[in-house]
Amino acid sequence: MRSAPRPRAAEVAAGRYEDIAAAFGTPVYVLDLERLRANYLRFAETVGRLAAPTRVLYSVKTNYLPIVCRALHAWGAGADVVSGYELRAALESGFAGDEIVFNGPVKTAPELELAFRNGVFVNVDGREEVELLAELAPSGRPLEVGLRVQPPEDVYAPGWPVPPRRVPSKFGWPIAGGEADEVADLIRSRPELALAGVHCHIGSQITRATAFATALESVLAWAARLRERAPLRVLNLGGGFAVGGIHRLRGGGGGLSWIDVPEDEEPEERFDLDELVGALDDALARHGLADLTVCFEPGRILVSDAMLLLTRVASLKRFSGATWAILDGGLNLLPTAGVTERHVFEAIDARDRPRARYLVGGPLCYEGDVFSLAVDLPDDLAVSELVAIHDAGAYSVTRANAFNRLRAPVVAVDGSRRELCWRGERFEDVFAPAQETSFEL
């Protein structure tokens, strides 16, 4: 699957972003429904080339906007949820219970009861869930469940062959140490339950398809052995497919003074979904699993470049040897961004203008509210000028917070149409949970 070229503001109908900023203010997210649809159809077509039957389950945690969920459901996606309120959001967005899979490291008794009432398939993560699900199972027939496992490979480590993880993940159960077999046997020991699925989700923004395929090989080999004693019908291989619009720098865990700005750009790694699908097709056939339904849980790869954050330059500070461009939108709106994750920044004014390098930060009152230490923008950049931050669709709305500033609205565009689909946060929204008390203060 080759990514379509990322749209630039200059390629959009003249004045659209200026009009949106004038009508709705800044900062404001802009959601492109045409791009979202193209991303989904391209992904579904690519994984659909597998010889095995496939299902695409949208990762709701990535962006739970109702308009996004309803659109993806209309185009044929199911839903992957990881909490009770996401489950409710998926149901209210139109997904039927049998179109939803419930994952996540912690599932409470009320959440599992809601899932059971709606016929939602649950992938067990904690041992505690086994007992809770057994109590919910209907009499007379076992309740089908899945089990989340973790392969031993570290798909982020450089080099080849793919090295093992040094620290086990908090998600699922390790295959290599035998713990996955122990929990599988625990499920199998309960006559109220039937172990019908194997689930894994290896990570996020995985850039190397070969490393991904190697980890999945371990999962498939284990599933083939498990199938000898469990009625498997589903292989859920999760998500984590990297997008090309962002680039994560290795390291950078300290403060700003610890970050080195490279003189030369590091080569951008792009995930090759076609390569992964080809390797997976071969592995499924070798392990005799091509008759099982293979599920994928894409999130970032569908929504990342379908939304941008439109901001204005709020302040310019020109020092000797450096210039800060401070935007009116900060990391409270894009919490996963920052100096170790490069995004594309674009001045909306499309004129051909000489460029200069800027430090770019947001308006929040803490030192870490910094997007980048090296962004090329017009050298005559002015206060109040519009700047778009691309690839703002994933883990933005769902992880935004009200530190210093309120959460931003979302405007959806579809061709020439535009509409507010998520209003901006208000003071009253933040303080609605406050209760009168009898304490004397």
C-alpha cells in the first residue's frame, strides 16, 4: 500500500483555511473526509489481497469523533475499543455489537457486562477477566473469547535479525516464556468459555515491515500449536502501521538542552503494507491458518493525515542566532507531538517566499510545549499568519487536555462543504464536575 501524496494547503481551494479560521477561530482542527475515505478504501483493498478472509476494525481510541466513526462504519469498517465508554461511543456511532472487538489491559465487570449484553467479542488480557467472563456466559453454550499475546521480538530495535524485547509489555502474555500457554489453558479449563481467537498488537508507528512480519511469524507459529487444542476461528493482528507524515527521533528523553538538532535530515522510514501482506500470506499458508478470519486494527494509518491543526503565529521572538515562532495551539492539542516527533509545518500563504529556520512552540506555560527545534518557514513570517500542522488526526482529540488552554473545535470538510462537527471546549465544560461541599474554607 503506497501512501497518496499528502495534501498541502496550497493545493486546496483558495481561501478555504482563511475562511475556516475567520469563521471558527484558531486553533482549530480541520478534518478532510475525502482523505479519510481514500485512506480507508486503500487499506481495506490492500489487506483484502490476503487469501484468508479479512476484517478491518477501526481503532476508536485513535480518534473517536462521531463523524469519523460513523463514516468508517458506513464504508465497511468494524470497531476496536479499549474501554467501556469507547464501547458506548462505538455503539452510538452505529456499530452493531458483532462488529466490535473489546481489547485493553483492564476491563471492569460493568464494562464486560455491557460487552456481553451487546454481543461484543472480548480479547482477554488479564487473568481476572476469565472469571468475570465465565460468570457472564449463558448456560447451555460456551462464550467465545480471544486471548492477547505478545511475541518476543523488539520491532523498534535497529538491525537484523530482530532482537528480543528486554522488558515484557504490560499488554497480553509472552509467548516465549510460556505464560501465554498458561492463560490459554486457564481459559480452556472453564467449560463456560471457548478460546476462539488470538490477538496481538505489537506497538505504534512501526516503520519496518520486515520486523513486523518477523514478530507476526512468532504469533502465527504459536497460534498453529494452540489450534490443536482450541477451536480457533479468528486471528487479530492489531495495528501499529507507521505513517509517513511524522518521523520519530530516537532518544530525546531529557530536557530541551539534551536534544541535538541534526545538520542533515535523517532518512524517513516508510512502512510498506504491501510487503507485510505478502509475508503474511506466505506465513498463514505455511502454518495452515489461511482459513481463519484475519483482523486488523488500523488507526493512525487511516486518520493521521486526514486532519490538520490550523494555528496562528501568536508571537515572534528573534534572538541572536535563533527565532522562536510561538503558535496559538500547543501540545495540549497534539500530546504525542514534540521535539522527538517531527511533523510537517506549512504557512498557509502559498507565495514563493525565501525560507528560514525557526524554533516552534505553543502557548502553554511549561518548557516542554515545543513542537520542533528546526522548522523551515518563510523568513518574513508574521504575527497572525496561519500555520498548518499536518498529521494531526491521530491521538489528538482523544488525548487533548485543558492545561492552560481549552480544547479546540473540529471542522469537517468534504469537497466544497464545511461544517463544525465538534465544538470547542468552554470554561463551563472544564468545571462542570465541580460540586458544592460543606467544607469550611
